[in-house]
Amino acid sequence: MFFLRRDGEPAVGVRVGLTTPRAAGNSVVRNRLKRRMREALRLTLPAFHQPVDYVFHPRRPVADIAFPQLCAEVERILRRAEAATR
């Protein structure tokens, strides 16, 4: 994940981007990665309000781990990024 705090702009909250590498697999696998990440972010992001841009670049193991574990990992990463942007 990459992140950047937006200073000097109106605080519109969190913005998120998703990318998936071709090395992750065919289009079916890449779309599954994006769907799982979108859902994990949908459930996790309401707790974060700082004006920060995030870009997630998931790897292939994201398609195989349990969904609750994925949500916990996304939250852990967002908390670390939030602490780094203060």
C-alpha cells in the first residue's frame, strides 16, 4: 500500500485506489482480488476520516486468505498509515 496525506485541499475524507498486477493471475483472479479488497475496505474505512489518499496493490495471496483475516490486515495497515501521517 502507498499513501499520501493531502494538505491544502478541502478535507473530503479518504480516497482509495486499487491496482492489481498481471502477475497475480488471469482476469478472473485479478477481479476477485479487487472485489475482496473493495469489500474489506468498505467495512473498514468508515473509522478513518483523515484526508489521505491510499493506493492498494494486493498480491495473489489475498485471493486465498480468509475474509475476516483480510479485513483485520487491511485495518492494521490503515492504522499504521494513519499513525505515520499525523
